[in-house]
Amino acid sequence: MRIGLGNDLHRLEVGRPLFLGGIRIPSKKGEIATSDGDVLIHALIDAILGAFALGDIGTFFPPDTKEYNGIDSKELLKIILEKTKPIFINIDSVVTLEKPKLLPYVPQIKESLSKLLNLSLEKISVKAKTNEGLGEIGRGEAIKAEVIILLKEN
Ligand code: MG
């Protein structure tokens, strides 16, 4: 068994789409990124790579590479799953965002992750928090995700 930890933060900008865990969340602001900016999937990728001690998302997908422009982060995750072939035990995560409130979207996010990871819903935890108005996240300038996973090598 191996444990992995990942986090990610992106700036937010008015008029961009907000992607989280592979779904689009209705929001005035979305992530600024080379890819679609899905912080939860990026943190998940880093957690998987961390469990295998294989570096991080930037090692595999350098941010200045043209072919990753606007890429769906689910595609990046699929590449990493294909390479590492993990058997997941469970996943816990925290997303910190001031607006919109994410709680109503948590079931959809979990459903999406369940499909992507071939892992049952009761083994996936997604927690949504605000930053109580403090700092760049509190001002609505950024979104952050943290993920911890336990997996077995295949
Ligand atoms: Mg990222």
C-alpha cells in the first residue's frame, strides 16, 4: 500500500468556466490555467504521482507545452492512470472556494470521480470549505484543492 498527497491552487478570473472534479460548476469566475484548470483533478494527479514517488503533474505535463492548451484535465488523469494502474483504497479531499458554495455540487463531483477512478462512491470524500473571507481565496481570487489517497500497486 502507498499513500499520496497532492494540492493545487489556481487564480480565478471573471468569465472563465469553473471545472472541478471533471464537471463544470456554474460560476461567474473560473480558473486561469493552461489546461481547463481543474484544481481537484490536478491535486488528485499529484497525489497519485506522489504515492508512486514519480514527481508531480509538471514533470509529466510541462505547463508551457502547446498540446496541453485548454486540455480537459480528465485526459491528463487518464494518462497518469494508464501509466501507474493504481488500485484505489480511498480518497479524501478538500476544496476551498469562497463562491459559489460547492456543497450542492458535491454529489455530482463524487459521481464524476467515481467513474474516472473506478472507485465506489463510499470510498470518495469531497469536502467543500470557504476561507472565511480571508486572503486571496477569501477575496474570490483563487481556488485550492487538497487530496490524500491510499492505493495499492497493481
Ligand atoms: Mg493546476
